[in-house]
Amino acid sequence: MSPNPLPEFRSNQYEFNDEQNRTIGALSDGMRTAATLVQLLGVALLVFAGLAAYQAIKVDGTNWGPAAGLAAATLFVLTVGFWTGSAAHSFRRITETKNEDIWHLMNALESLRGMYGLLRGVVMLCLFLTVVGIGLAAFAAFSRGG
């Protein structure tokens, strides 16, 4: 008599089928490509920020505005690039693992939620600064004219 074979391990987690895994894998590939391109853009901005800082130190001595702006843009772009890459990795893991699909999906969604929270904050700040800039320009125009 042979012992009963062990039952197949089944998780209570949802497991995506092959077609769903192909869709998720394609999304992951697209996100990874976008993340890499955004990271390269961040590196290019870092070079420009360094050149602007060098110019502020050696040439102008006081004009730190362009360097600060480029440094802020660099930080933002690199953050979005690495966050997108992290989410892409989690989506890729859904297609590569078994019995962990929901965990990886939630991890990817949490990365995206954080990134879009950052984007929302940056856009709100930019809109606020735009309104302030328009207000200052209007004040300057009216004060010169009157």
C-alpha cells in the first residue's frame, strides 16, 4: 500500500491566468522602459544642474536660481523614475511568482499611489506659484503704469 499523495498546495490568494499575466507583463515592460527613460532624463538634468551650479559659483557668484530650479526638477524626475521602476518590478513579479499575485499587485498599486500623491502635490505647488507669479507680474505692471 502506498501512502496517499499529498494534495496540491492551494492558496486562498487569487492567481492570474496566462492571458492576464501577458497583459500585466506587457504593462510591466512598458513601465520599465518609461522608468529607464525618465531616469536617463534625470541624469541629464543632474548634469545641467551641476553646470548651472558651476556657473553660479565661478561666473555669476549670485545667480543660484537656475541651479536650484534644475536641482528640484532633477529630484522630481529621478523620484518619479525610480518609483515607476519599483512599481514595474512588482507588476513583473506577479507574472513570475505563484501564490503571491495579490501581494505583488498591492505593492505595485501602493507604489503608484505614492507616486501620484507626489505628482498631485507638485502640480498644486506649481499652480500656486503660477498664480503668485501672475499676481506679482500684474502688480508690477499696474504699479509702473500708475
